[in-house]
Amino acid sequence: MTIREHNLETIAPVLAAFKIHQTGGIDDLKDADIGSAVAITGNSEVGPLPDDGQLLGKLISLTLTDADDGQRIATVQLGGVCRLGVSATIPTVGNRVVGGGSGTVKQAPAVADAPAGGNIARGTVLEVNGTIDCLILLN
């Protein structure tokens, strides 16, 4: 008897809506960023996850489209299990992640003295798909 395949990404996602950070009156997140890792950038605002930044979650959707006028809202997955792209240093199973730049995550570095506010590493890596992506429990 074989083990039945299951999709961990469908288990208990926690979603929240945020304003999108703007630079020069232009949204920092675009339609192409859906599925990418994002960070908190201001009061209830999200934007791209910078290199070595603290992961908030995965961008699930945006209201309106790039071509529409109006204030857009981002839906972000804050909890549950999600899949995010990776960049060097590729995370390993059981470890935590930080921003890898360009909407990706990477292995969190060892931190001897955590910065003010604590260690910024987040999540628990459940699976790594080569150099493409990883499955993360957002805890």
C-alpha cells in the first residue's frame, strides 16, 4: 500500500488584507509579484521582500490590475503552509528563512546577537525543490 499524495498548501491558510506601499505614487507590488514573498513596509502596508529582510508571507492576490486606476489592496498569506521561490543560499529542511531578494527566500544566517526586536528568521522549511522553491510552514 502506498502513501496517498496530499497538498499541504491547502491546510489552514491565514489570509489578511494590506495596503500596498508606494514609491512616488506608484504601487511597489504589481500583478507579476503574485506568488512572491512580501514584507511589512509601513503601517499596515506591504511591499517586496528585500534581501535579508523579514518575511511576512506570500502575496496571494491584488485588487484591480496594473492597468486599473484606484488604490489597490494586497491579500497576503500570513500563516499555514505555502510554497515560495528560493535563491542562494538555498534553505534546508527544518531551518528558517529570510528574504533572498526578487520575491524569494533563502536560508537564514546564524545570528549570534539578534538585532533589536529579535531574530528576523521566520517559518520552518518542510521541503526543498532543488534550486526552484521550498515549502514553508509560516509559523
